[in-house]
Amino acid sequence: MMGKVLISMVAYNEEKTIGDVIVRVRKVMESINEDNQIYYDILVVDDGSTDKTGEIAKKSGAKVVRHFINLGPGQALKTSYLYAIKKGYDLVVRLDADGQHPPEYIPHLLEPILRGEADVVIGSRYLDGSYKSSFLRDFGNLAHSKLLSLISRQRLTDITSGFRAIKIDAIKDIVEYDYPSTPAVYITLKEALLGYKIKEIPVKMYPRRHGRSYLNLRRLLLYPFKTIYTVVKTFMEG
């Protein structure tokens, strides 16, 4: 028995992709739910969108929690975690609303947790060595992953990936903290230091089809400094 699974997306002005992603998620979940053993919901945290993201998400069958202003990825992610805890879910799967994370990998993210091999499963675009992005982005992710691998004593290749499955116990232990604007590094390190077992699986990711990424050139250049701040913040919190 898998229990209650929440498929969660944070979205900001993703009206062109959100409906398709929800349809694909629902198709995947129904394909692994032939015996009706899985109770799942799809949640979209609409982070102050100025387009029809929330409206389309509701029409597509998702539950929607809306921020009236844009609070950023960290706070939007925290909203989804608080929702999962309040509603009694056992597992949370996170993916992007822009179509970069193929929902077809969701069963592969869930499998290691269901087999008792991991508490957190990250979909890594770098694990099989085939993914290439800009030099700055690839180098930054490699450097950050090496640093966190050393600190956490767990092999990690893609700590910036938001495509992951997480047991609710691991969420409960980190939800009280204030997340930075780029929360993946902070959350991954926090979970590792708390003793949760993290596993990566290889996934394919695709370029954004519409809209703009949160990580523009300025944010990419600032990312190394934010990572250092995040590591220091995590250790100071104990």
C-alpha cells in the first residue's frame, strides 16, 4: 500500500504548460493505480500569477493554493509542504510546472522509497553524463554537488534538481525553517545532515518551452555566493 501521495507543482505564469503537465501527471498516476491502491492528489501552488495559471489548473483537476503576490520559489515550496502535512499525505512528489520534468518518471522516483531504500529520491539530469546546459550552469551545479557530497557523505550529482520524491517525515523535519529563494541546496543539505538517506535516479529533462526561467544570468552569477550562505546558515541552525 503506497498511502497518500501529493504531486506538487509551484507555478508562476505557466498558463501555456500547466494544463498539459497536469493531464500527463494524471495519466501516469492512473497507469500505476490499476488496483486502486494509490490515493493521490495534484496540487498547484500559484505563486501570484498574473495570467490564468490557477484557473487552468483548477479546470484540469488540480487543487490550487494561491498566493496573492509573488513570494518566490522558497516560500511557495514551503506552502506545498505545509499543505501536505496538514492534509495527511505520506509522500510528496515535486516537479516543475513548465514541462521540463517529464511526469513519466514519477513511478521511478517513488520506487526506491517504496522499497525502503531511500527517504528522498532526486531526479538527476547529470547522473548518466548525457545532459548539457550552459557552461556556467553545468559548472555551478557540479561544484555545488561536489561540495554537498563532501559535507553530507552521500554521492550527489544534481542538488539543484527540483524533480524529487520525499517522505513526509523528512518534510516535517525541515518545514519549520525559513527557506532561501533557491531552496534546493538548503533542503538537500538539511535532510542529509538530519540523517535521511538520499538517492538519485537518472532522468531526462527538457528545455523550457514557454516563459522565462527564474535563474537568469544575474542569479546564476550570484548562485555560488548564495550556496556558501546556505551552507553556513544550515550549520549555524544545527
